[in-house]
Amino acid sequence: SIWTENRKNMSPTFSTITLKESFNVFVRESLVLIDDLEKIALNGNEFICYDYLYRCTINIACDIWRYRFRNIYIMPDVIFNLTSSGNKQRECLNILHSLIEKMIQQRTNELSTMSTNGDISHKRFVDILMGLFRDNKFTQKEVMDNIVTMMGAAMDTTATTLNFVIIMLANFSEIQEKAYKELLEIYGTETPKFAPVKYEDLQHMHYLDCVIKETLRLFPSIPLIGRELTEDLKIGEFVLPKGANVLIPIIRMHRNKKYWSNPLMFDPDRFLSEKTNCLPYYFMPFSDGLRNCIGAKYAMMSIKVILATLIRMFVFKLNQSIEIDKIKLDSDIVLSTVEPLKIKIKKRNLLP
């Protein structure tokens, strides 16, 4: 199928090797983020952290893809195309495609110069896409569509997960402290600028990994996914016909007491259990199966780097704790809170 071939062609862009080559981008932008947040910490006021996290994820995606744009909100075409917003979107898409063409040309020129100098050691995601275009495996439109899709997904979902993790850490101070102590064992009390996160460090962040997974369980960034059946599917006494569209409510599965003990309790320790990590299809924040999220490794790596940097630098607080089931959620495509949740941050006392 077209999807299978495209997935096969795109997979190298999110391989461990490719991500390792982009690792310094995650680190650099996480350090830029703490510079921005230090100013907030000085005044001690409440603020919406998501805005800063979103900017950070934009910068990471733009650097990796060599391209700048703002994610576009998409509604059903039949209605949306008739609105003034639809007209505006078409104008933006024309600008967007023009920017992508310029980006591709710029990167082509850079690669040509690097090739002449014998220095093409670091391939960006866009380089792989351009290679597929040159090999006639992707059309120019497919290159553009993949850049738009990947960047949109990389920015919004990653920022959303980061925001929910920080809210949970602010809400549960003992869990925040436990995550901080794990990082202390790795870095001591040196600041992230003097002891930045290294790729090898990620494998030692076991508890932080559990915190992220527990957040994704309760607040999956994409709470609902869809599939089209390729054959009849029998579920109990019912038969869903081939071609039917099936919606899978991931967030409800993740909060189902049939599969999770105390499902509305924020408990990262549940992911320390080998049993929990082996549960088939009970935990699928990045979907599962052949059509799982191609950017899952990218997401987890960037989230870990940013959190490991922020937790070492700041203490997160809420003015008033909030129960999980009292957090009102909304979702167009990506999960969000009905009302933005504000936090406070305080700078830790670290060695300079």
C-alpha cells in the first residue's frame, strides 16, 4: 500500500541514530527555556507554562527541520473552506509552501557546499526527505505534506505532554522531589549549563520515565484515535463490517479500573512493575501496532531532556492542589484543559 511504502521511507528520519545526531538541539533549546523561565521565577507570579513549552518545542522542530511555521488548525473542509478562516488558511498554505520550497533550496545549497568540503556528517530530517524526492520515492507535495504533518505533531503534542507533567509535579511535591533526587544522583548540584544532559544519561532516568508514562496514561496528548477496518471484526455478539470507521478512546482505556488499580491516582511507581510494562494494548499513548506514532522516540527523548533540565533548575508549585478527576479536559485533536492551569516556579539553590 501507499501508506506502507511511505512509512518504510519515513522510518529512518526517526531512527535512534538520526535522533542522536539531533540530540544537541534538544539540549540547547532546553537551556534557552530555563533562561526564559528564570525571569518568571524572579517575580514569583503565577503563569501559564504551556506558552513557554510550546515555544521551546517550536524552536526544536524548526531547527531539526530547518523551517519555521505556525501550526494550522484544521476543521472539516466542507464547512471550513466557506469561512473567512478558510480563505485565510489558503493564503497561509500558499505562504507555507513557498517557505518550504525556499527551505528545500537553501538546504540543497548547504548540502552542496558541505559535499564540496567533504563534511556531511550530520543529516537532518529534511535531508532524508530530499533524498527520497531525488530518488523519485516522494513527490514534492509528499515532501511538503510530511514536513507540515511531522512539525505540527512534534510541537503541539510534545508541549502538551510537558505541560501536564509539570502540572502533575507541581501538584504532587513528593513525586517532584523523588524525580529531583534521581537527577541529583546523575548530575550532583551543578546547574544544567555546567552539566547539560548527555544522551547516555537518559538510560539512568528510570523514575522520570515512570513520571512521564503515568502522565501519558492519565493525559494522553491524542486522547482519541481512529482506524478503518480492513475486514469484518467480531466483538462479542456484534460484528463490525469491513470498511467501518472505529474510534478508540485511549484516555478511557487508560482510566479504566478494569485494567488499572486506582486509575485516577497519579502513581508513577506503577510503571516500575514489569507486569505493568507488559500489559498488551492497555497503555498506548502513541497508539500501537503497525500504525503507531512514528515520532514516539522523538517525543520521549525531547520530553526527557527538557524535564531533566527544568527539574534540576526549578521547583514547580500550584497555589492549590487539584484532584485528577476535577481537572476539566477538552480536545479538538490534542488534549488540553478547559481553562489554562497556572503554576509558580522557584529557582533551586545550585552550584554556579
